[in-house]
Amino acid sequence: MNYNEVLNQIYNESKLQPKIGNVAISIPELAGIDPEKFGIHLIILNNNEFGIGDHLEKFSIQSVSKALTTALAFSFYDEKVWERVGVEPSGNPFNSLVQLEYEKGIPRNPFINAGALVIADMLISRLENPKAEFLQFIREVSGYPDINYNFKVAKSEKETGFRNAALCNFLKSFGNIKNEVEEVLDFYYHQCSIEMTCQELAHSFYFFANEGKTKKGMPVLTTSQVKRLNALMQTCGFYDESGEFTYKVGLPGKSGIGGGIVALYPKNFVVATWSPRLNEKGNSELGMFALEQLTTKTGMSIF
Ligand code: GLU
């Protein structure tokens, strides 16, 4: 298959799509981003990689980071993670509070904000210097030593993160946050502020497609663990639009309000897209379109 040609076609067709959706405004520091940005980067396992458009420009990965924190927590705690976080789709917006009350402080899954806050708490309990060590983990799995937090974005979210603060306090009231609320929120805002290019993002998720091992062969998760996290990304990775993403694209993945999406076909490829215009559910409109085109044109979906 000529992937260069396929990406070119998808890129050109995507550019002709109506401009639907808006840039996320919940984090003031992100609100000024150019909505026209658009990039795709595809890595074929044990083979070549291909990129087009703004695929080498850094953007805020936001909730995409939740798959990486969950992977690190899973590597430490294994199945014990699921004593404090569930594995079911929530069917509610990512920052919803209501379900937590009914379910007594056990978030539905690690990819909604409440679940990611519990995962952050688990990492803090385990790491001596959580922010530095998590960054080190990302740099190692991706193979890019200059990946970093954007401290301005983290600060901007902290100043306006009233809902996350509410969630974290609420979780603490149920005993499902063990550390100080302030510390958990600080870690969470920083993990979300990480910046990557599409290329770096695709490399960071290589181990999810490569049976738990990075491109350099470093083991991050066991094959069984990676199977489980890919399943979770499939069912819960796209807010309350995970069903639609599965229907249209047919790959596990994770999205973020910075407009990034990463998706993968186990043992085959990893692909990252970036386009900041978000649909009503908070997923990148053009990113979803491009990925739907990719699996349709190549026939490469897990279904
Ligand atoms: N930091 C953002 C928040 O907590 C992440 C949202 C997202 O990307 O889904 O609201």
C-alpha cells in the first residue's frame, strides 16, 4: 500500500470539509490556537512512518495523557487499579459530577476526569517526584527527550479548573483520593499540559500497538495489560462519543480537547491527528473524519 498517497488524499479531502466546531475555550491559554491547524502522522510497525500538514508542530495533548498515566499506574498496581476506578463507559460528559454521587466515589473509567484524578492520586502515592518521573516515563516510551509540560497552560487550567477541583474534593470525601487535593490537581493539570507533535504522540503510543513494548523494545506493559487498556480506549476513549468513534473508525484510541487524537491498530500501526476544532462532544471533528477515511480507504480496522 502506498501510505504516502493515502495520507495525501485524506489530507486534501479533509481540507475541503466544512469547518465545523470550535476551539476549546475552557482553558484560556488554549483558546487562541489557530483553528486551521491540521496534521496527521502514521507509523507502520517495524516499517516506515509518514506525516503530512502540521504533523511536526506541538500542541496540548490534554486528555490524551490519561491513557499514558493509566498505563503507568497499571504497570505499578496491575489489577488493583480497578478497585478504585471502573472499566465501563460513562455515557456522561467527561467532567460530569452526577454519576460519582450515585456510584459512591468510584469513577466509571480512568478516561473521564474523575477517573484520571484517581489515577493521578495513585501515581503520586507511588512516585517520589511525580511530575518529574511521569515526564521521564513519557520521554522514555516516546523516545523524545525534549517532550515537556507547558507550565503556562497548566497554570491557566489551575486558575479556571473549578469543576476539576470540585470533582477532586468530592472524590476525597468518599476516601478515593489519598493525597492532598491540591497536589493531585497540580499533577493532573501538568499531565494535561504536555505538548507533543503528531509524530511524538504516535511514538508515545507505539507500545499500545506493539504488544506492550516501545519501538526500542523496552517493555512497558504485558501483552495482557495492553490488551485491556486498548479495550478501554475502544469503549471509553472518546468521551460519550466512544460508540460513534468505534462505529466510524473502528480503532481504539484517545482524544483530547487540544484537538489531538491518537488511534492504533494492534500489531499494525499507530496514527495521530491534530485539528483544534471540536465537535459538541469534545472530539476533533476533522481528526475523526481523517481517521474514518484512513480505515475506510485502507480497510485496516480491527472490525
Ligand atoms: N484538562 C482538561 C480538563 O480537565 C482535559 C479535558 C480533555 O482533554 O478532555 O478539563
